[in-house]
Amino acid sequence: MKTLIQDVQYALRQLRKNRGFAVTAILTLSLGIGASAAIFAFVDATLIKPLPYKQPSRLVVLYESIPLGPRFHLSYPDYLDWKKVNTVFRSLDVYQNQGFMLGTPQGAQLADGARVSAGFFRTLGITPMLGRDFREGEDQASAQPTVLLSYAGWQKRYGGRKDILGQTVTLDGKPNVIVGVLPREFHFAPAEPADFWSTMLGTDRECRGCHSLYGVARLLDGVSFSTAFADISTIAKQLEKQYPNSNRNQSAYMLPITDVIVGDIRPVLIVLFSGAVLLLLTAGVNVTSLLLVRAESRKREIAVRGALGASPARLLRQLVTEGLVLAAIGSSFGLLFANFATKLLAGLVPKDRMASMPFLQGVGFNLDLLVFVLTISAVSGILVSLVPALRLPYSQSKENLEEGGRASAGSAWRRIGARLVVIELATAALLLVGAGLLVKSLHHLLQVDTGMEPKHLVTLQVAAPFSVYSKPEKAIPLERELSARVATLPGVKSVGITSSLPLGDADGTTQFVVIGRPDNGETNEVTYREVSSTYFATLEAKLISGRYFAETEDASKPPVTIINQAFAKLYFPGENPVGKRINYKGAPATSAMEIVGLVDEIKEGQLDFAPRAAFYIPFEQSPRPNFSLVVRATQASQPLLHEMSTVLHQIDPDIATFGGMSMIKRIHDSPAAYLHRSSAWLAGGFAVLAFLLGIVALSGVIAYSVSWRTREIGIRMALCAQRNSVIQLILAFMRNLLFGVRPWDLPTFFGVAVLLAGCALLASYVPARRAAKVDPMVALRYE
Amino acid sequence: MIEAGQPLIQIEDLTKVFYTDEIETHALSGVHLSIRKGEYVAMSGPSGCGKSTLLSIIGLLDTPTAGKYHLNGQPVENLDFGARSRIRNQEIGFIFQSFNLIGDLTVYENVELPLTYRQKMPSADRKKRVMESLERVGMAHRVRHYPSQLSGGQQQRVAVARALAGHPSILLADEPTGNLDSRNGEAVMELLQDLHRDGATICMVTHDPRFAKHAQREVHLFDGKVVAEDELQKLMADAHV
């Protein structure tokens, strides 16, 4: 033990004495270990920690596939049939990620929540930590609605009081009895964030064509995923035959619950983790190369130790101890760096996105991370010290005892150091180029034509109590009064209303038929929106032909519609669509709409989606209590948003508002922009780290090259060489590297090359300056 | 245990051949040598005569190509690397021309170093031996110094203390004055003589006849063979060395 302590003390002393080496190696290891640990924290939270359900591998999520895509909602009647007929599930339940209007003494508030069938938590294998689970039948329309609180919701809204059981809470205007509190560790990402879990399924229970539910099922013991998928597909086929009007071209789709919850983030994390491991490897190779070069200078010391009786195993132990000490210090700083990087990365995730990834809550330092860091630090320490240790001479030849094999150091350096630096800087250059391209890609994405002028547009989402404003005679006056009063606010130029804001998730689709064309049973499904007469003008959308809606076009007037270019190209190619008529599929002839206008595409879906066919109908011909305000303003959005909310609450304090932001922010925060921005940040982060490692390696290896050539430099200085010529001797090496970088024509490539060149020259100038100050007396002194 | 006057080192018909590419170099050819316990032997000869090679083999730093070598009555010519390390640590003390102190260790730690490679040696014993050795060479007042803070003569005295600390059977000195000025060189030679007077067995390689005279016996090498002094003079004259 004492000799081990001596080895550790010696290693620390060596690091103190060789500060340049120590700082370089520790910084390099810290970056490598820190980056890996930071990404591992996310990997651990997402992919390693099991989902908080009983046997999560036996849980699946069920969808109905329709021509628009494979993962669409189930209808309630289909859910009941699947549940009744299947022979593969122990249980099958449904959920709806739809929040509530929460009644409070201060008025209605929008509350995060989800609606589930009664057996939902039993299917997941979750037992409430307080109170009870839902009972069978509590999800029936006739039953008294009941609600379970999430742990966070219980703490936030009720201060963790245990006497809330049996109390009622008003959700969507209906009293719900609080029957229990869910466990603290429970989360269900597809429906998060959710404070309230109610049995009030908000769906038409008779309508087989109304899709609004997702299924969750637990496989029977011994039933495989593929068997279950086949069974549920057969049932879907039977239903298609049985109900051709509603279920034509529909089939079943099924995914393991793990894929649904972490499937989207898994490839991102795997790529990130691979990148982090690559960084760690680079750092390890850097430190190994530094130790290799250093080992050359220690040949004599090792030979002396051997001559004094140290066995090869003892020498190896000492060198590995030194490597482990280095790795331990590196990983300590690495942990600090990881802590910072984890917070930084978590901070990059917008709040609403983080809320939908509850498994990432509290990501950071934990036992798993500590074990991971200890493991990679031990492995790194052993590997980085073993490679140079195994190259050391264990025969105490006279040459080693006298000269320490100085001659071979130069070639080792040339072989390993130079190539390594070139590879690292080239990798850093590639990553920087990649980051540059991603930034450009983001820039292009943000420049995508959204079909409107987003500057000075302010948006606010409104949720009026359904029980009060579901009828047109209430909803239309609300829309009119609200529009009129907001229009009078200072700085407001115009006000528009829409059922769904642009740059959403492109839901809200319907099937239609073109009047006058034969219905061959094809599925024509497109996006549709209810908008006010001022909507397009407020957005400054481009009218291609026809007209906007008139202010007077309400339910008393003939139904009209405006279609977008994508719709026209798809369904009226080479024709003028204005004047043509369309109708909802299966709707009475009286609801047929005349196309009165054609507008350019407004981005109803994501920025990077291809334009989607859409039609718009007058809000007053199909009013609804939930809608969004779009305001063209001349002033900053924040004060205006506050004033808009005030106006709304003056009209009715039970009206809830949410999601207020400028259209520019909406574009910048949209999922596509977020994805591109995150990718650019991450690639940039990795590029900067790789670049730092490359520069550190370059600086370190050149510094060691200089230290190795101290004797030569000393002789040169003794022979009266000028300091400049010594600096040139060292920089000559670097010039070769830089000329090795091929010139790029593209500005991104050029910028990266210039950056690399500058930093690399700086990295080599510092040791070169030091070399030029070598005192010949010191350099030529033997010991 | 070998008694004083008994052969501590017994070498018979020792040969060492170096192979580089297709060239064979006979560094030692049929060397016979016996060193008795308590004896002070100087090995001399011109450069390249094989004296350092012989010293390396005696010190178990190298192995002979052929021949027999008994150290303390035990055959050691065919030992593996680990066994040679162990015996070297126990039986042999080295004094090098270039001192070979480890720059990152203090004087105390340098002297203690060979003892740390011994299994189960209590630290109190180590400390006692280190201090005794340093006092023996007059360097006990410099325990906390680093080699770079010492003069060449002082460094060599520390190196001698390091060689003594293990209580070796024999001290092997390879040109111990080669890197010292004449005053420090003389001081080191006096130190070796003192050690010899106290019973140490010493085998020293030197090409300087002045220092060789300090030894009890001189062994002359020429072209890898042990030769008598008058024969050496003749051979050197023939070879115009």
C-alpha cells in the first residue's frame, strides 16, 4: 500500500513538475470524459432507465392507419371492437392527450391533462400512491367523472395535501371527484404534461369515423409482438368490411411503448453518444500520444529503475498508476464539465418540449453517471498508460541507461504526433463545416416562404368554456366582440381569427368530395381551417384569384370556401377552381361549399413540410369556442399580448388564454426550426470540442517536440542562431500541416480553414517562443 | 553465505555475441574471472574492449551468449528477467558514470528507491538504511534536495548511497568518475576505498590508470578477452592504440 501511495505521490509530483503536459493532458481528458458523461446522462435517463411501468416490454401502443399516415387515432367504436374481439391482449385501454378548462375562483384556466379509459393505469401496471385507481365503468358517459392527480399536479396545485381525496375539481365545466394521486416516478410522455388524469373521454362514442383516441395494451403472456400485430390487423380488416363507409382503407398499427416514448429521441441520442465516444477516443488518443512522447523521455528513468531491481510488472504498475491519477484528475474536471454541459443541453430544450419528455426531468448527476465516469476514467487511465508503457524498454541496456533512446523519440513523434494532429484537425474542420452547413440550413429554413408576413404579427390562443360557447349564437358574438375590442387597442392594425394557427402539427383534416365528380370511394383528406373574413388580410396572405370571405358570410349565407394552391394543383389541375363546389364526405347537399378564392399556401404544417392541400371556411359559418387570434400590430408583442388577455377577461373571466407569442417566435420555436437549431448547436458544440482537442493536441505535441529538441536548440543557440530562426524551425512543422489543408472555394470551408490556421499557428507559436528562450547552458547540461 | 576471501563471482568461459543484421560482433570471448568477497577489482582496457559488456553481465543487466556465471555460489546465467531483477535488487549495487539519479525524486527518495522494490520491507527499516547510507557518504544533510540542486560530485555520492542502501554483495561501478572533475573524482575514489576498507566488494570499470591503481587488483581486457598487463601493453602497442 505504501508503495502505491508513493507511486501516486510520484505521479502527482511529475504532473506538478511538467505543468504543460499536465494541463494539456488533464484538459484533454476532461473534455473527452465530460462530453461523454454529459451525453450519457441523457442516454441513461432515456434509454437505460426502464420506463416506470410493470414489465414495459409487454406494453404496446395501438393506432389506426389511414392513407394520410400510419399512426392515427382510433375511434371509440373501433376501440371497443378491438378490445372485445382480440385474443392477444390481457387488457386494452385508451388515452387522449387533451387538456381541460379548469374552474378556479379567479376564472377558467387551461390545465394540462389527459383523458383515459378506466383500466388505463391497470394496463400500465401503475397503482396510485394515494387513494385509488379508476373503477370499471367510471369512464362511461353516464358515470360521475373521476380524476387522478399527477404527483407534480398534486404538489403544485394542492400543496401535497392528503385531504384532497373525495374533493371535486371542475374540469370543462363538470365536477370531477379526485380519487387518487399517481406515484411520483410515474410519467407517460405521449400525454405529458398532465396534472389531471380524468375518465372524461372527450369523443363521440357513436361515431366510427371520429378518431381521437390512442390505444395502450398489455400483451398476454406468451404472445409475441408479431402475433398480436397480426391479430389486430385481422380485426381491422374485418371492421373495414363491416363498416366500409367509415373504415375504408384503414388498418391497424402497433408499436412497442418504448418506441413511442423514446423512439424519436433514440437515434438522436445514439448519434450524439457515438459522437461523444469518438471525442473520448480522440481525447484518449491525444493523451496516449502525449504519454508516448513523454515515455521516450523516460526511457532512461525506467532503465534505471529496472537496473535497481524493479520488475516489469512493478514498472507497469507504476506507469498505470500514473495514468489512473491523470484520468482521475481529468474525470473530476470532466464531471464538472459534464454538469455544466448537461444543464446547457437541457436548457436548449424548450420548456414545452421538455414537458413532453418527462424522462429527462432531473437529468444530471446520479449514481449511474458516477459509475459511468469511474468506468471510462479507469479504462481511459489504463489504456492511455498501457500503450506507452508497453513500448518502454524493460531491458536495462547500456544505451537506455546512458542516452534514454533519444534518437527514436523524433521518429515516434513524426509517426504518431503529426498524423494524429492532422487527423484531429481534419475531423474538427469537417465538424465545423458540418455545423456551418447546419447553421446555413437553419437560416434557409427560417427564410422559407410561410405564405404570410410574420413581422409584427402577434398570436394568442383562446379557449372559451365549451358549455357556454359551443352554440353559434354565443360563439359568433364572442368572436365579433373580441375582434372589435382588440382592433381598438393601440398599435393594432387588423385582427384575424382562425381555428388553428399556422405552423402547427397540421392536424384538423377532413374528407371531401368534388361536386359533379363521381365518388369512387377514394379518400380525399385535406387540412381545413375556420377563419374570419379578415384572417388572410391580417396575415397578408397572397390572393391568387377570386376573393376573401365577406364579413357578412355567416350561417345564413350559402357555404363558401377558399382553397390553397396545393389543393388546386392536386384536385383542379389546369382548371380554374373558383366557382367550383366541394362538400364534406357524407354530408348533405346543403352543406356543399362554393370555392370563392384561391390563396397561396400558408404553412399549416411544419416549416420543412411540403405544402399541403387545405381549404378554409368562414368562421361564422362554423363557429367554435376554441380559436386563435392573429393580430397585425405596429408595436412590440409583449405589452399587446397582456392587453389582449385583459380584453378577453373583461368579456368573460372564464375564457382562458394561452400560447401568446409573436409569429416570428412561433416560427423560431416551431419543431422543425428547433430540430435544425438543436442540430446546429450540437454539431457546433462537438465541432468546438473536437477543435479544442485538436488544438490542445497540436499545442501539446509541438511543445513536446520542442522539449525533445531542446538539446538541438541549445546547440543552435550556442552556435549563435537568432531566436527568429529557432521559431521558424518550429513553425516549419506547422506550415507543412497548414499547406496540407486543401483550399476550399466555399465560404464556409474557407472560414473554417482560416480559423484553423490562426489557432494552429497560435498553438505552435507559444512553444516556439519558449523554445527560442532556451538557455544553451541549461539545454546542454547533462542531468 | 560466502565467507570473506571466497569467490563471490565466478565466471568461466563467458562469451557474448551481438548480432546486428548479418554481422556477428564478439564482445566477449572466453572470459574467465573470479572476484572474491571483499575484493576491490578494477577492469580496464581500451574503448570497445568489452569491459562495460562484462560489467553488464556481472550486474545481470545482460545475459551471456555462452559460459557459466555463479554469483554467491548460484548459477545465474540462465535466469529469467524477473529473477534477474530480484537478484539485482538484493545482491548488486550500481554506480553509473552519469549518476542516473531520478530528477523528480529527492535525495532521500532516490536512495530509498531500490528498497521500495523489495517485498515486505518495513518502512522503518528502509528509513534506517537510507539514513545510514547517506551518512556514510556525507549527504545526510541533503535529504530533501533534488538532484538538480546538487553538484556532480554530490550527485555521485548520492548514487553511491543508493547503491549501498540495499546492502548488496557487490558494488559495480561503471566509470564512476567519468563525469566528474579531478577533485570530485578523487573524492569518489576515496569514498570507494573507504567502503572497501569496511569490507565492501567492488568491481569498477575505468579507463583511467590513475583510478585503476586504487583497486586491489586490475583486470585487463582486450578484444573481449582477459589479458595480463604486460600482454595488454604489447597488444596495444601492436594495435597502435
